[in-house]
Amino acid sequence: MNEKNYNQIAAVEKAISEKYGKETVQDFRSDWQEVKEKDYLIQLKSKRLKRQSRKNHREKIEINDVVINKVSKSDRVCPVCKTYSFSAGDDLYMNRFDCCQQCYINFVEFREERWESGWRPSDGEYRPPKLKSFIRAVKRYAGKILRRIKKWLPF
């Protein structure tokens, strides 16, 4: 590298630090301490142990010499409105908030602290419309089947 490149890099770093602050251009290792290192290692260990316990608790089916993890279907049911979700978009909300996207919009959005503290809608407060949820599930299922049929038929 010649000196022009170093000057250009320094000018860019200076402009970034002026606009966003000094912390944005400094190396993260300059602020790293033993305490942070120990906390980080503890977090890594706990994550690894959680992952291992999930892996060990999965049911396994052995057919001939092939081992298959059994997937439970109940993970796709929203515990709040009791609807089965075909939507991949609901996965985010199921993993983070333990509810479907519609329940997130109705109950969790802008009230995340209350939700995380353990509040859930009671029977008197929310009753899912059974017919509506059934029709929605049938529409999704029928839509999937129709899309598959369209792929097979030559048009």
C-alpha cells in the first residue's frame, strides 16, 4: 500500500468517527477485559449445554440402519388461539413470543414487557373464532394443493 491509501483510510475513519462517534472506529479488542472474557465463555458454555440437551431430548426412530429425528406436529399450533399454522412467517413469532403472527399483532405488539412477564389472554378476554380459524386453515391447505397441481399440469 502506498501513502495515498493510508491517508484515504484515515480520512474515512475520521469522517465516520465525527458522524457516528469514536466507538464506531475503534477496535473491539481495545476495550476487552478479563471479566468480559469470562462472561462470554460462560454464555458460550450455557448455549452449548442447551443445544446438547435439546439434541438429546429429541425422539429418534431407527429404521434398519438409518436414524431419523421425530418431528412433533404440535410446535405449529398457536397456544393462544389454537390455530395450526402453515405459514413460514409465523415461525419467527412462535420462536420468540410463543404465539402466531395474528396473536402477536393483537396482544403482544407494543406490550412486549407485559407479555414477557407472563400475561396471556384469559378465556373471558379472548375466544378464537373457531369457524374463521378453520376456514383459514382449509384455505391455506387448499391453496398449497392447488399450487402443486398447477405445477404438474402442462398449460
